[in-house]
Amino acid sequence: MRTAVVVSLIIVGAILVITPVVADQLHEANVVRFFEDASAGSRTFAEKGISETYSFGCWFTGSAMIAVSVLLAVWFNRQAP
């Protein structure tokens, strides 16, 4: 059970850290696809990606979860008989 908690914290923390990067890449791909479509005439587009606050929040929360999981792994290892 202890190992499952540590592993799940690491996995979820890594997903949180990676989420803004993946979302930005998908957004850029959609913008390129939007402008490459030749069937439409003129287009206006207000580019709005992920906010910096959201990106920092994901990075901070994910990093904190990974740090907690490392500390828990060390703590569980010291308590093991």
C-alpha cells in the first residue's frame, strides 16, 4: 500500500507538470490547422492560450506532489523493519 501511494503521487504529479506543455502544443497545432484551411476566405483569430497562472499552478502542484512522494518513500523506507 505504501508503495502504491508513492507511485501514484509521482505519476499524478508528473501528469500535472506535463499538462500545460501538452495543452500548448495541441493549441498550436489547432491554430496552424485553422489557418491552413484554404476553404475559408479571411479569418480573424484571437489567440489565447493557457494563462501563466494556470501553468505555474500545475507546475507547482505537480512538483510538490513529487517532492512529497520522495519524502514519503524515504520515510517509509526508514520505518521498514
